[in-house]
Amino acid sequence: MNRLTYLPVFNKLTKSQQNTLENSAFVRKFGKGEFLHNGAQHCTGLFLVLSGQLRAFTISDDGREITMYRLFERDICLFSASCMMNSIQFDITITAEKDTEVLVIPSEVYKSIMEVSAPLANYTNEVMASRFSDVMWLIDQVMWKSFDKRLAGFLLNEANIEGTDTLKLTHETIGNHLGSPREVVTRMLKYFVNEGLISLSRGTIRILNRDGLKKIINQ
Amino acid sequence: MNRLTYLPVFNKLTKSQQNTLENSAFVRKFGKGEFLHNGAQHCTGLFLVLSGQLRAFTISDDGREITMYRLFERDICLFSASCMMNSIQFDITITAEKDTEVLVIPSEVYKSIMEVSAPLANYTNEVMASRFSDVMWLIDQVMWKSFDKRLAGFLLNEANIEGTDTLKLTHETIGNHLGSPREVVTRMLKYFVNEGLISLSRGTIRILNRDGLKKIINQ
């Protein structure tokens, strides 16, 4: 099976463009926790996620993190190929949250096809608009939402992604997702425990009352 | 003079595409303070700024504002035509900060050309990447920078835009740019006065010590 068909517009490319992609793309595997792309190193290439889960985040000057978005099977990561566009003036870091297999498309190959292919350029536009929407959601969250709402939303979202109400997450990991100090996370989790919404044990958070968490988000 | 040449890729379009744009684009004038686009109304069309200055911002559920970016002469506003792309899932509001003249390109016209024109699609990509960079800068600011740094940076930036160190700005306007309550702005401005960095009089802020403000940003 041709993994490049994960690219929704693959069939709209010319035969020669398809061949160019097929001859240059290659599969890479990353273990859980491994870095796929580091803000400082430009142009690692585009990643088309074949399986697994990626996390895209930014890091402050003094090492604090906040998650921008997650990428799942069939998602594509553009910003690991930021040299592709002059106007991308920011750094993003990508790690594997689970063992992950990606198809790497070299930046210069993708760029050369995009320059002449309206379908590929328009697909790229849609991907960028989708990430833009994620980041606008994030701004809405960090600007206007109180931390209890953000944490409740994060826990419910994690439970949806993992398909379980028992989450293996340290307080520090949650802090790195939400851009908050670990102590702030710990304090709010203890408040949730007192309210009977969750229970805590070593490295694990168990959701006891989904409706209660939803009520916090919407109140 | 054909105002559409403000579109950098105009000359890369086919004669027929150029004609379509010429026949559908029209000039509109907006007075200072007027709304060009309201988050709730989709697809006002694309705005190519001929003269003046626009402000793009988001509004929280309870009416608080934060500026995303500014648009100046020759800039183009994509997000006022958000129906153009399915993946744009957020609302933005645009107002004229000065008397402004724009060339309006109807969304469906722009979209129909972009779908077949690699140059226009790639130009759109670059514009979106540029706005994305603005928004990533904003996240860096609101997440990790203290309010004194943000306010000092804002005042210096305003002075650059206006070409003067005497700024006509209310504390509430500044609050709406930075996403902060007016009282927080007033308190920090008074601190800057005490430090000899600025002086305040009715509706006016005068920058007295640019280097002092720069030092705050970089400390």
C-alpha cells in the first residue's frame, strides 16, 4: 500500500509529481518521548503521521512549555519544514507522545511541487488554517479562561484521546501542556479530589465524575 | 493606476483571472473606528489595504478584547473571508484605526481563482504563515512576559507606527490591545511615570525615556 495516499490530494497531483514524492519520501520511527523536530533546527521535513501521536509545543526562553496542538494518524506536520515558507517566523518543537511512525517528505521536494500545484498549495492552506484555529482556541483559553476550566477541559480531552478515564500523567506533564507551574496543577487537582471529581494515586489520575468536570467548564 | 497591482502576485495570474478580479473588486472607505468585519458575519470579502490602518482582534464571551495584529498599506486581510476555507474555525473582528480605504475582493471570486492558481494559493499561504507568526508571538507574550514588558513594548511600537512620542491613547484602549483590565494599565502607567519613563496628561501619553522602556523589555 502506498503510504502517500494518506496525503488527501495525492491523486490530484500529476504522475510525475507523484513519482517525485514516492522516490523521496521515507519512513521513520520514533520512540515515545523522542524529539522529531527541535525549534532551533529548521527544515527537518514534513511529517505525515502513519501511526502514533505527536505533540507540538513552544518553549519559553527559560524552558517553560505549552502545547499548541496534537497530531494523530493521517495528520501532517508543516512547521517542521518551516524553511518552506519565508513567512514562518517562529519555532515549534515536536515530540512523540507514543511510539510513532511517520512518512518524511523532504522540504525542498514538497516546496517544489507546491509552487506549481494549486491542489497541493490549497491543501497546505487548509492545514495551516486548521492549525491557526487551534492556536486561536489556545489564545482564547489562556486569555479568558480560569485555570480550573482549562484543567477540567484538558482531563476530559485526554480521556477522549486515550479512551479511558484512568490517565497516566504526572503533574509536571500537565503543567507543560497547559503552560502552568507544577504547584498550580497540584493545587487544582487536590481541589478536584475534594469535590469528588477525580482520585489521585502514584502517577495516575482517575476521573470519577465526568459531568462534574463538564459543569466546571460551562459554569 | 490599477489598485490590484497591490496584490504581489497579480502579474502571475492569467489575463482572464486578472479580468475577473478587475471586474469584481471595488473600493470602500471606512471612517476611523468603523467596523469592517464582525466575527459573527462571515465572508465580508478580502480587504486589500490601499491606505489607512486596520486592527484585527478577538473578543471574549464577556466582551474583553485583545489585538491579534495590525494591517497597513498593501497588507491583505484573509480572515474577513473565512468562508473561503473550511478549516478557519474562529472569529475575528476588524476595525479601522484610522480613516481607511480598502479594495474589497469578493470571497467567492478570490476562492475560485485560488483553487486553480498555484501562485495565488502560495501567496495566500505566505500571508497566513505571516499572521500565524504574529499570533505565535502573541502567545509568547501573554504566556511568559510580565505586564510591564508588554506595556513598554506596546508603547514603543505605537510610537514607531505613529512616528511620534506623544501618543493619543486612553488607558481603556491600551487594555483592549493587550487584553488587560483598564485598572491594571493605569497602575503600570503610573509606575512608569514614577520611574521617569513617560508623562501622562488628559488622553495623552508622552514617552520621555525610550532607552528606559527598552531596558524594561530586555531585563
